[in-house]
Amino acid sequence: MLKCYEGRPWRQACPLGDRTGSAPSDARLVKARAKLAEMDAKLSPEQRHAVGNVAVFGFISQWFYVDRLKLRSLAKDAAERAALVSGLEALARP
């Protein structure tokens, strides 16, 4: 069985495209851009940065390891954690 720290064994497809690799239609692009703008409007700049680092770039913040190892966290760590958690909560609201 593969473990999560060994990497992602599956490929992720862009929901705008299809399995053939063809370009998405203009209607799908307009819909996707509208959804992105809607989600973007829900976030502050700090939240947008924290959520983007995790969701888009796959970057795990230092505070995660600090919490996991039960080390003393810095004020910066607490601020980054709060931005990520509040940003994800904002995106989860309908």
C-alpha cells in the first residue's frame, strides 16, 4: 500500500479539459473564470496566499511541521495557520 508521503500515484485531470487533451470550450472557460473570481472575492490577500501555496503549489507551511512535532511556534506560524484555516473555511461556505 502506498503512503501519502511517497507522492501522488495518480494523475489529476484538469476539470476544464477532457481525457483527449482537447482545449475546453469558451463556455467552460467563462464558467471557470467566474467561479475562480467568486472564490477569489471570498479571500483576503493573506488567505489567498496561504490557500494558493497549499492548494495550487502543494507547499506545506513550516507551521504544519512545528505543530506536528509539538515545537514552540512563532507568531508568523500562527498567522499563516490562521490565514489558511480561515481561508479554507471561507471557501467551504456556500
